[in-house]
Amino acid sequence: MGRVMALDPGTKRVGVAISDSGRTLGFPRPALSVDDGIYDAVAAIASEEMVDLIVIGRPTSLSGRETSSTEMADEFILRVQQAIPGVKCSFFDERLTTVSAQKSLREAGVRSKDQRPIIDSATAVVILQSFLDA
């Protein structure tokens, strides 16, 4: 059984987290910049980490309605599937995951202004850990 990778797609960065080989814990990786090489970068991490499942955060409003961010995530997963055809991809409802990640970082002593470069991957860890625990 391979590892699980979680992605938190955004307009500027994609947060990345990888599970341990036992699929019990999630660990952050540096966020990736959204540019022309994003799908190659995701494919390289998936290959390097022996990932066989990618869980992608799919944002909706608190009421569960789709938003423009939902459409972006849908396009992102389609492009990831095309870039890595041998790896299964799945959506994960990411409502309130950023709030949870911000709270965890604050509790760890990270000031709000220092969270910007790490919040995307911290959110990916929340998505991954929630998926693994489910």
C-alpha cells in the first residue's frame, strides 16, 4: 500500500501533505506555486513518495453550495488525473479546514503574520489527517 498525498488547491499556492507509509499520520511538505509546472511538480512528488492516492480539498460554502473555488478545484483534480493517470484521486470536503489549521498554528505559537507561507500545507495536513482518521 502506497502513501496518501493531500492537496489544498488555491489560486497562488497548493498546500501539500504526505502520509506515513502506515497511512496513520500526515506531514506537511512545502507548498507549490501555481504556475505552468504545477502538475509536473505534483506528479514528481507522487512518484518520489510512492503515492497511490491523492486527496484534494474541494471547497464549498458552509451551506454546502458550490462556489467559484469549487469549480477551480474540480478543474484541478481533472488536470491532476491527466498528469498522473496511475494514481487514484478523490475529493474531500474542506469546509473549515483553514480555520482549523490556523488555530493549530496559533496554538503552536506561530503568529498570524508568520502563517502565510505555511498555512496552505498546514491545511493540507488537516485534510489528510481528517481523511486518514475517517
